[in-house]
Amino acid sequence: MKIKQDLMTPKERMKAFANGEPIDRIPCTPSMGATLASFIGSSTYQYYHNAKLIAGLEIALFKKFRHDSVGIGLSREIAEAMGAEVVYPPNDISYVAEPAIKDLKDINRLAPLNPLKDGSIPRTLQALEIVNDTLNSEVNVGYSIPGPFTTAADLVGMENFLKALIKNPKQVHELLSIINESNFRIIDIVAAMGVGFRIADPVSSSSLISAKIFRDFSLPYIKQCVDHMREKSGRTTSFHVCGKSKAIWGGLVETGIVSISIDNVEDLAEVKEAIGDKVAIVGNVPPVDIMRYGSYENVVTASKICIKKAHNNPKGFILGTGCQIPINSPIENVQALMDTVRSYGIYPLQPDLW
């Protein structure tokens, strides 16, 4: 490959991208974070418990790769701040060990969180402030929150929550409203920092729920979050959904998101055909088979396939991973993503090279 130097900063590139103006290369936003803590010599446990390490990882990764967005991501932290027990293994991703409540009859035990005091939320906000102060002049900085539906499953327990959708729909809506009050409080603080937003919502996946359940229970609360983000910050929102999602693409577009990150189980060509005239597409190099267990050359090949399928998406295409890059993935494979956009994603594009 002939790897060319960037002609724009990531911030310049994404501003032009958002405005439909010419850019030097296809943007690239690998999904990293805690799983790459070893890059700065940290365990995941140390990372989760130290704002300077959380920020330091983002800063170090950007200096290495100069990818097109950076940020701090929440996953189980909101549920933890509202009462769920979260375990932080020595060197693995966190998980919910005990829900806050097991029966929605106990919903009165739940209250919206205080982002400045509760759980580890203050630590993530401190890390965000460090990253924003350090990198905002060069790259867009964002803050990712879990979708309300995903936090609800963490607060009640997945099995209990899925049963409640059928047996106690009224209380499910009450739960989701309480969660969104927590989300709004976080959004208000983050918006004041002048950074962007992303929502990741694995439990809204069509691999877990029907399109009707999504539309009745998840969609309204996602839209509330997107609307609140826009109202408070003037910014649009990106969205990631794990697993199968074809059945809810139309609904997600209705929320007002500007881009959608698609898991590798879905086909980028189908996404482009279905909603590519409405949102930018991000994806979707396989995180496990390719990023974790593949070679540098495998990553380049998979990236070229993604570019071939979606480079001409009407609302734009961003190369990314289908989900978060797993622990122990070779750091050279992240470099392969960036090398590919700097070789095969240079404008004007040359499809004959793919």
C-alpha cells in the first residue's frame, strides 16, 4: 500500500464531512476504549478507577493513530450509579453482577442519579474534561451513553426486564422515564462542555427484541435523549446498535440521529440502500474474527470490502469496527484500519484498486 499523509486535521475533515464538502480521505473511527487499556500499560481495573488513565488512553491512542473522533464511553456506569452492583475484573470489561431491583414493584426504590456525586459518573466527566482540554483543537470529542433500554435491563436484570415488557408495560415506561431523567442530567453537564454525543444500545438489537417492542418501548426514549442533546448542545447524535438491526433502521432514523454504526452481522450495502439517503453509515469491520484474530492483511481486506460497499453512501461513509475492539487485539490491526483509509480511501477514490 502507498500510505499518504493526511491533508486535514480530523476536526477539519469531520466538519467538511458533515457539511457535504470535499475531504482528503474517508474518515475512520475505530471503537476502542477500555479494551485497549494495555496500550498505556494499564489493566482494565486500573483504567476504570482512574480518570487520568481514562483520559490518558484516549489521548495516547489519538497521538498514535489520529483517528477521526475520540471520547469517553459509558456502559454500565449509569445503572451502577442508580444502584446496580457492577464488578470490575482485574483485566476484563465490567459487568453487572446484581441488578438494583429484581421486580418492578420495587421501582419506588429507584431515583434519578446525581452526575456530580453518584457512582463513577463524576470520574468519567473529569476524564472527558481532560480529553476535551487536550484534544478539542484537533479532533471532535464526544461522550457516549447507553440507550435507556440497555440501562433498564442492567437495572432490573435482563430476564426480569424482558418478562416485564409483556407483564408490566406501564411500570417499564415508568422505569424508562426515571432513566431518562438521569440521562438528561448527564447530557446537561456534557453539553455545557461543548462536546458531541453518541448512544450505544445493545439491548435494543433485533437479536433480542421484536420491531414492535422496539417501537413501543425503546424508540420514544431514544428520541427523547436525541432531542434533549440537540436542545442543549445544538449538536446531532450518532447511534450504535449491536447485533441484527435491519428491522429498526427506519425507527432509528425517525429519532433524528445523524449517523448509524452497524454491527458486522448486517450488510453495509443493504444499510446504504435502505437508509443511506438519510444518515451517514459507520462500519463495520468484524471486531472478533478480523480485529482480534485476523492479521494486518485480513484487516486491510475487510476494510476494503466495507469501503467498496459503502463509499458512495449518499449521506457519507465512515470506516469503523462492527463493535468494540476486543481485549488482546493486536494494535497493528488498528493501524491497518488507518493505513487502509490513507491508501484506498484517498479522494478522488479509485475503485479499481479495491
